[in-house]
Amino acid sequence: MRYLLFDLDGTLLNTQEGILCGVRHVLQQQGLSQLAREVTAQQLIGPSLRDSFSRLLQTEQPARINSAINRFRHYYLSKGIYQYQHYPHIKAALQQLNQRGYGLLVATSKPQMQAEILLRHSHLAPYFQAIYGSDDQTPGHSKALTLKKILDQHQIAAHHCSMIGDHRLDIDAGKQQGMNTVAVSWGYDPLDQLQRTDSDELIHTPQALLRLFPVTETSWQANLAI
């Protein structure tokens, strides 16, 4: 079986409104109103929340970063997590990829619990065999470590996997683990930065996934047996 590993924010769902509102809420609470007005979604989505707050607050102090994360989480779980939009045609593409015999997994920098809540609420969870999120309380956690965990737990060879994401960090992590990589341009990273990642593929619509991943022999034989 071939496995397709999907990023979440900016790839499966447009979640920037809720994330941006949550970060602005935290910055305003800390008296950083100007920074709250200036921060953009492109600065936030891709890196872990811990890395984002460390950069925005210009600190490496764990206590201050943890406080910001906890404030964000309180806001986000009560309101921001539901401020998202489906990307056009992504649900239909996932459905067809499932029918074609691919194993679909989510690999996201979003915390595990938040990823599960969001995917259930958006009705995308049933298309995935498993959801892998991050641990915000563990410094140094990265997308590459998430991908390695998936390979180890599912005992999958990297050359049987494709990492699909909208951010250069997704592509870099996939390459680091020896996976095929697919950059998608409908998310948050600017197109020129995606082009510089040297991904194996660069696509502009979810329907293009169906061109990259055609009907498998297994699903073809299963259809013949019906």
C-alpha cells in the first residue's frame, strides 16, 4: 500500500482566521497591541506554536512561552478552532483517494487534541487511518520527528510515502525522511518559496492529487470482484 501523509492547516482546511485571532488575543493580553495588529497568518502557520511564540515574544524562557501557549489554547478551544473553511474539492479528493486504495494519514504541527477535534468537526476524520499531531510542551518537536514516528509505528518504508503540504517545512521534513513530496499552492506559504523547496511535485488544486495518485491495482481488482 502507498501512504499519503497530509498536513492539516493550509492543506486540508483553511484555519488561518481562528489561529490569527487566537495569537492576537494573547499578544493583546500581554500589552503588545501593535504587534497584535501587525502579525500575519503567514508568520504563524507552519512552525510549531512554541516556535511562533518564541519568535514573536523574542524570548527563550519556557515559562513565558508556556504561558502564551496556555492562553492561546484556552481561546482557541473555546472559539478559534471552529473558525475554519473547507478548501473546495478537498473532501471529494480524499474520498476518491480512499476508494483508490491509498492509506491516508494526517501529519500536523497542530497539537494532537486540537487536530482530532478539528478533523471530527469538519467531517474529514473518517477519511484518515490515523491523525498525528505535535506535543507543544516538548521543546524541539518538529514535523520531521512526527513523520519518523509514523514510519516507525506503521512500519512503512519511506519510499512508499508522499508528504503533502503547503509549507516549506512540510517539504523539508518529507525530504529529510526520504519521502516523495508534494507542495500545494492553495495554502499559506508564498508560491515563490514553495518553488524553491524543490519538491517532487507542485500542484494548484486538490483535483490534481487524483492525477498524481491514480487507481491502484488493488482497488482495480476489488472493483472487478464486486
